[in-house]
Amino acid sequence: MENRIKFLLVIVFGILLIPFIAMQLTDDVVWSFVDFLIAGLIIFSCLWIIDFILRKPYAFAMRFLIIFLIVVIFFISWIELAVGLFD
């Protein structure tokens, strides 16, 4: 496996440790295996796309705009899955 993918997986694992530890400390966080799986897939795919964009020879402004849009789409999707922003 490529080192970049390993690094991205370590970052995803580290981010997913936050809700896992919170589940051990409080009853307010209740995630199932499917929640962790979906969150991991969303986070990994966003990080992978950002890494892909950063390796392309686009101008700085274009890379910044694309990454900004990816992050905005990520947060809108996350909020929609968490609380139903558009319901």
C-alpha cells in the first residue's frame, strides 16, 4: 500500500477515535458500526481528493477554490447526516 494512503488512513483513524472515546465517557454520543463506517468513508474520500488535487499542477488559486468547495460539501453532508439540515 502506498505511504500516502497509509497516512490518510492513520488520519481517519485518529479522527474517528474522538467519537469512540466520547462514547466511553458519556451517554450523549451513540454511534453504531455503520456510523463509524460512513464517517470513515466520507473523511477518507475527502482527504484522498484533497491529496489528489494538491499533487496536480494547477494554479494556487484554482487548488484553493477546489479544496474549499470540497470542504464545504463535506461539512454540508456531515451536518445533513447528523441533524437533517434540509428537512
